[in-house]
Amino acid sequence: MSPRPPGGAREARRELAADGGIAASVPGGQHNGWTMLLAIPTTGASAPATGATIDRIRTELPPGSLVGGAAADNHDLESVLSARTPLV
């Protein structure tokens, strides 16, 4: 079973526009009830501030929203690796 597409693309755009860690957001298309929004962070893809922005917008966006892309993938991988890698 796939996740249901969230409503609230307008609400998501408002949330992204209001977030200080997002420089811009633009529509990226729609398919089967899903809307893709491209969000450009104000900081570099691997900057700690970008990770904080990703964590923050995941809680601020409408329920069912998904946050992905290269910066989010790198942030998630770094979080998992740092949680499981022992200090030497």
C-alpha cells in the first residue's frame, strides 16, 4: 500500500516561504494527487544548518509531506552513520 498524497500544497508553499532556512521554493509538477515542490536551502547541502532546516521543515509541513533529494539523503545518511559508528 502506498502512502496517500497529502493535501495542502498551498500550505506547504507558505510554510517553506516562511522558513528562514529556505531561500526559495518553486512548483515541480503534479502526478496522481501528489505535488512536488523544489526547495532551495540558504546554506550548502552538507552544512549543519541545512540539516537543521530539513529536520525543521519535516515537522512543519502538512502531515503526509515527504522531504527528499540529495541534501536530505545526505543528512539522513550522516545521522544514521553517526548514531551507529563508535568513537575510536
